[in-house]
Amino acid sequence: MRRPTGGLRCANPPYTPHSDKEHVVERYKISADGNTLEARVTVEDPDAFNAPLHMIKRWRKAANPGLETVCAENNGDHFNRNLFPIPQAETPDF
């Protein structure tokens, strides 16, 4: 954990300073028509911020359903170490 000056701590990531006096309130609301979800977050910390920090995030309901897809997880060999080789078929099966 990174420690900035003044005895504050930073959360990893995004390295937002906070102290033991931090107070977070999250409120979630669905719109009257049911098509929007709203999240409101208030962060109060008198040792880290001059004023309360207010954030709002809104999501709209998609017209199409969220379909589940199948994927092979963690199959990326980002450092070319060949730790988890991906199986390859000798002949296509289609």
C-alpha cells in the first residue's frame, strides 16, 4: 500500500487517498419506467478531501437480452512462455 504524506493511505488502484475517517454512502435507484439504473456514491473524508466527493453512474436497459457466451478463459500467452498451450485439431471438424 502506498503511503502519501500526512498519514493518508491510498487504495490500489486508482490510488485515491483516504484516512480512517472515510465514510462512503452508495445509493441505487431504478427509474419509474424500469429502463435506467442509477448509482450515486458520496465519499466523505475530512482528512483527505476539502469537500465531499459525489459520483453518479447511470446504465440504460438494453433492448436485446444479455446472452451468455462461451469462451476459453485465461488462454492468453502474453509473455510467450507457452505455459498453457491451446489445443489444436489436426483436421477441422466442420
